Amino acid sequence: MSKISTIILAAGKGTRMPSSRPKALQTVLGEAMISHVYHAVKQLSANIWTVIGHGADEVSAHINKAFGEKAFEHCVLQDKQLGTGHAVQCALQKINEILNIKNLPQGTKILVVNADTPLINEDILREFIEKANNIPLAFMSLTLEDPAAYGRVVRMDFDANVNSMPLGSCNFYDANTGSVQGIIEAKDFKKKFPDCEIHEVNAGIYLFDSELLEKLLPQISTANESGEYYLTDIIALAKENSYKIEAISLGSSSLLLGVNNPLDLHLAEKFMQEEETKKHMKAGVIIHAPESVRISPLATIKPGVELFGPCEIYGQSYIDKDTIIESHCYINNTHISEACTIRSFCHFEDAIIANSALIGPYARLRPKTVLADNVRIGNFVEIKKSTVGKGSKINHLSYIGDSLVGSDVNIGAGCITCNYDGKNKHQTIIGDNAFLGSDSSFVAPVKIGKNALIGAGSVITHDVPDDSLAIARQKQSILKKVVIGSDSKK
């Protein structure tokens, strides 16, 4: 297989998606559409270049956070959105500039995909590349009952340029047979051939020889209804220059359909959701009410896990065998080990949970939380950027932030670590076997020693030594009750 560079087109505004969020960042099962596409192409590509335009700062920030500095450096700004042909030209200019070359090395293949095709996957792309590897210009097509706004693939029974066909002519092959003559965008097709229809459409995924692309891109014009540089026009130009062209059809597969509006987004998400739950159930995951369970394709769930819908599992979450996730849980980028029980209405983000933990209901684990084996976290407990040692219990209504909690610690109801002084965060350290009485506050930085006992209702502002009892509350006072009645002047 030839060396491949990939260009992802993510500059479009998405006028049919009424949202201030850039179209490429609309999410499907918790992941931005561009992330799904990036994951599909990354194993196949020597380099990935992303053309950004509308919402460029947001899209580039997402790429930097999700895929790192190299991916961020390979973002290409299309200042003015002048069409897909112009976007690819911007990318080629940036590639040559960074590589400090005039033209890409001979034999380089350029894969072009759209950021709004979240259902595309590595297997489909690999099959396409293998079939198209020895063809100078190939693109994916599919056949739709309603071709809607997709560009029509024109195949003719005579060797003529698309632009020379008489108006109203309907002399097309429409069964994926005959040589490809060109692609006509929907607006132009309906104007030129109002009484015809073609059901084979362009899926917007291309594989080019770099030499062909660099030669023909500058020849694309804006002589169309939208006044844009259409990448699709390169098909007819390639035909004129006697290049071999192939449309590789995937039948009626909906995997290639772009997402253009909220309904498309819903349908893409519904399709992916069904596929993911089926995949996991076939692999041995027990899923109750699978229609209400949403699992990211990036997540790993081992056989023997039991899920109760509705629940959401996003990002690169990992759930090991014999773990039970009850309903109404949200889990994102969280590692859950064997034989854990997660009760209903829990919310986890970027946390690590060891074996046999019992958590919830209504527990929240925020980023950088680490729980050791056999930890017990109860209802309305929030933990943030803290490590909780083996066998420790935090069962009710507590907040633990920026803390290091030892093993076999018992934290009573209503305890909080006061980790923020208005400017900086500070750490609380709690030693093994400590017992923290209910409704106690720990003003960080503070250290509670091993086997220490904290009296209920205490406000701890200084370190407590090992094996000590600390009580920090005012001595109880009892005053005589005075009743003021309507007939008394006391």
C-alpha cells in the first residue's frame, strides 16, 4: 500500500445546523464528529492535515486537546470558505510549505475525507484504499433512493464531457456501470437536467495520486450555481486528461452519509448506538434496555459486565468483568476494574476505580480521582483530584478534594476538606485507620495522623498526630429558656 497523507475537510459552517458550535464539533455518542473521522484514518495515514475555517479557534483547540501538538500543527486555515477544491488547495500549499518542497514525492497518495462523516470506520477506508491503490483518482459512491443534496455520479454510454451534454438529456447509466464521466453537484444537476434523476451519489471520500491533484486543482473554476471551487470538478478534468477514474460503490450503506442537519445527527447517532450495543452484547456484555444505553466506540467493556439502561459510557472508558452499572449513570474516560458495583445516578469523569468498589447512588467522581480496592463511596459524595486507600469508606454527604486518604479510613457524614483559600488549592492528608466524625471540616493544608479520631462537628486547622483525639468545637452552653407571652412583660 502506498504512503498516504490524509486531508480532513472541517472548514464548513454548516448552515443547516442551527448551532453556534462548529459543525465538525457536533457530537455523536459523546465524541465530536471530527474525532470519529480522525480515529478512522489515523492508522492508515503517515500524516493527517485538517482544513479549518468557520470556528477555527474552537476546532484547532479541540484537535490540540484530543490528538496532541502534532495534529494541532497540521491544522490548515482556509480564511475564506470558497469550496472543497479551494480547501484541498490550501492544504497542499501548507503541506509543501512545512515539508519545504515544491511537490509531494512521486507515489504519494492523498486521502480526502469530510469531517461530517462520523460513521466512517477504518475497515471501510482500508478496503477502499486497497481497491483504489493503483488508480490515479478514485472516490466512494453509494446508491440512494432519495439522492437529496448529494452530488450525482454521471456515467454515460458515450465518451463525452459532462459539460457538452444537451440540456434535458437523460442518457445516463444509473446502475454503477459504464465509465465515470464526472460528478455534478445537486444544484447544478437539477438546473441542467430537470427531468432526470441519478441515484448513484458521491460519498465525498477520495484517493488521489498527488501528481494528479497538484496538476489539476489549479484548473478548477467557479462556473457553478454556488460560485465555489468544487473538488468534484476534478473528475471531469481528469477525464479530459486521460487519467483512469474509478467510483468504488458501497451500495446503499448509510455509513458514508454526511451529517448536515439535526435530523441527520440524530440518525447517525441512533445507527452508531445500535451498532455499539449489538457489538458488546455479542461479545458477552449483558445490557438491559439496550435502546437506552449509549456507548462510545472508543470505550472498552469486557464480557461479564452488566449494564442497566438508561446509562451513558463515553470516551476511552474501560469497564472490567463482573462489574455492574445500574441505571442513570454517566461515565466518561473512567477506568473501572473488576467486580465493582456502581449504583444509580452516579457521574464519573477521568477517574480510576480499583477492584470490588461499591459506589453510589448519587456519587460524583471528578477528574484525577483514584479509588483503591474495596472502597465504599455512598450517596451524595463528591471526590475531586484525590486518592482514597484500600477499604476506606466515605458513605454520606461529603466532599473530598485535593486529598490523600489512607487505607481503612472512615469519613463520617457531612465531612468536607476545605481545599481552596480563594487563590490556591491545598492538600489534606489523612492517615490509615483514621476515624473522622460527622460534620467535620478540614482546613487545608492539614495532616491527620494514623489511627487519629476526630470528634464530630470539629473544624480542624492544625495537624493531628498519630493515635490522637482531636476535638475543635466550642464548649456546649445551656441557658435558661425565657418564654415571652402576650400577657407578660418579662
